[in-house]
Amino acid sequence: MKALVLNDKGLWDTMTVEEIETPTPGKGEVLVNIHAAGLNPVDYKTATNGNPNWTYPHVLGLDGAGIIEQVGEDVTEWNPGDRVVYHGDLTKKGTFAEYAITSAHTISALPDSIPFEDAAAIPTAGYTAYQALFRKLHIHKGQKILIHAGAGGVGGFAIQMAKYMGLTVITTASKHNHNFVKQLGADYAIDYKEEDFVERVLEITNGIGVNAVLDAVSGDNATKSLDTLTFNGQIAYIAGAPDFTQGVSFARPLSFHQIALGGVHQSSNTAEQADLAAMGDEMINLLLGGYVDPLIHQIVSLEDVPQALVELSERHVTGKIVAKVKE
């Protein structure tokens, strides 16, 4: 099969398409004929230092959409020919290839009406946002939320789902992205380069603060965000933990939620692993209902993935990039 090959750690920007052996699914696994694969910052971040579970040549890519080619032993709920989408295990060979293997209990059925490219844009960023909002923060109508980096993948999906649920949405984004995030549903956009987002959030909320924060920027940014939270406020963080000692008191108790979506693959908790499929099902329904846009910024070929990852690393991308693997 053809695959985009990483020959050693740190060489992700020079990957080339090569012929490698097609894998065979084991017990509880399926082999998927990949039609489209989503690109994410985690691809180049993990490839920079490598992973102790990898053998080279390695294949990157966590988000895949395609058609099941073969099922392994004990797989009864899926059949060859089924259209699927999934979030893969970063310790194993990924989706930047014609074929990839994943666990059968973590995949979601993909209706014929949804293009493979749209589906492949969702898993890493969309499931992360979904898990943060619905599994951790338990958002509900009438609340106020601060979503950082609203023009990115996680932030963009989170804005859409929070607005769908009836929240007042405040987001941070560069000024040139303000129209974009407002089209997604943000009620307020804060230029984090020109404004102090804590002061602006407190101004918007009349000094009360927001019920929830979703931070995908950094630990320092998450720490600063604690000052935007109201009584019983909550923060979900992805890119670094906040300083738990800051801003927490009897008069303002706070709750902290770590988001580590892909880490569940290394867990022995199969119920939590299967929740990837459940979240995928929900995201597909939101997509079908027109409540969520897949945020596709660009569709590239497998050969063009390295340059697209460079653009992602330079933070020049709004929304999602997807590789079209099969014509």
C-alpha cells in the first residue's frame, strides 16, 4: 500500500509517499480503506520527539474516514463495505496511508450523505471539544463560556456546539478572524493581542464572570483564565494545567478538568474507549442536522501533507486541513 512515511523522529516535514506492507487486523480490530485523513497539531508535535512505541518507518495520522476492508477475529458488529470514521491510537501506525487498522469498538458509522473529507475533519478536534463540553463541563442553556483560540479546530467546534446548546459564547481570536468566529456563533470576540481578555470578560459579564472556560492554549493561559470564572466555575484544559492554587477560595470554589482524548487508547477501560464511538455518533448527528460545520480550510493530497503540517505548526491555518487519500 502507499503511505506517507516518517523515517525517524523530527523528520515529519520531509516525509515522502512510499510503498509499505498492508497491515492485517487482529482480534477486535478492523482494516479500513482510508479515503480521507484529518491533520492535527498533535501529528507534528508527537513526530518531533517520536514515541517509544513506534518502529520506523512510522505512519502518522489520527483521524480517518473510509470503508472497512476486512474485519478481525471476534468482530461481529461491522462488515466489509461499511463506511466509518474514527479517532486512532497515536502509539500505532496511522491514517496517512491507503489502509489503517483500528479497534472495532471505537469507530462510528458514516452515512452515505456525509463526504469522507467532512467526516475526517472531525475526530481529534471535534471529539475533544465534545468531551470537554458535555463529558466534563456539562454545559447547559443560559450559561456563559469563554472558549480560547476560537478560530482553531477545537475552539471552532466548541463554539458551534456551545451556541447550539444556548450558551453565551465569548472567544479569543486574532482580529482578522473575528468575522469567522462570529459566523460560527460567538457572541463576543476578544483580540487577545490587543486586549486583556480577563478585563474584557468581566466587562461583558458585569463583573460576575463566566461559568466555564475551555483552554487549548497553554498552562499559563489557563492559569490567567481562572480570574474569569464565577462562583462554582469550571475550566477544561488541553494544552497544560493551570496553577491550581491561583484564584481558588471558599468564596469562589472552582472545578478543574483535564482533557486527554487520545490517552484512552492506552487505558484498559474499554467502556471509556467505546465512548469515542459514542461521541462520534453524536458529532455525526450534529453534522447531519446542520448544527456543526466541519470547518474545512483546505483539502490536500497525501504528498502535500508535510507542507500542510508546516503551515499548521506556524499557526497560519483557520479551521481544519484534510488529506484526500483515495480519489
